[in-house]
Amino acid sequence: MALLVKDLMTANPAVCRPDATCATAGDTMRERRCGFLPVVDDLGSRRVVGVATDRDLLLALVQANRPATEVRIDACMTREPKTIGPDADLKEAAAVMEQAAVHRLPVVDKGRLVGVLSLKDIARAAGTAWRSSGPNVAERQMAEILEAIAAARAAQ
């Protein structure tokens, strides 16, 4: 049976709006112990309009040379990020991650953010599967997926 994104994703992730400051986004990342925030147009609709990483915040603040309270997240977010649906299988999600050279994907259902899938989620699920079944073909396939995603990211 194929692993589905909805079985691996982190549900109900922290988010921010485009008009949030980098200070607010950074505080949220610190509190939630994450380095990635989906940016949504509205907290009610949760339609993804971008994503921001801790690295994005840092680079924007260095470039702006202004306090984090004065720089909005829309100044540093990646607009129109790649997304995946909750019913997609792991192979499809890995292909999207590899093609886009990203380590995290917003999970969107009917236009609404429902989760985030990360390499950490994939690795955690793989570790659980390997402990219960021992090393096998799935382990080699997972290693190939992770290597391809990492290689694509390094090439950028």
C-alpha cells in the first residue's frame, strides 16, 4: 500500500499573513520550532500565497538593513510555491520536491492549507517502516528520493 501525503504531513501548521512582520514570523518559527511558514491570504480561507523560511527572513533583513519589526514577510516570501494534495502518494510528493528543489511542501485541499510535508516527515515515516520490516527495497528507494531532492537543491 502506498504512503499518502495525509498520512505523513504535519497537520495544522503555523502560518502568517503577507502583512506580518519578519519579527512576528520569526517569533512564530521560534515558538513552533520550525524554520518554515506558509503565508496565507487570510486566516479564515488559508489560501497559500507564499512560503517563508528562516533563511528567507535572514537574507531579507540583511538586505533591508532595517529592524525585523519594519520588514514585512511579503518582502521575502516565495510567491506561488509548489503544493501537493493530501491524497497524493509519497512518490508524487518526492517528484514535486525534487523538481522544485525544496525540502517542504504546503499540503492544500480544495484551495485550503491543511498541512505541510517535509523531508523530516518522510524520514520519520521511513524510519518507522524500516524498524518494523527491516532494510529492504523501500529503504533504497527512500535513499534515492532523499539524495535526488538534496542534489537538486545543491545545484541551485
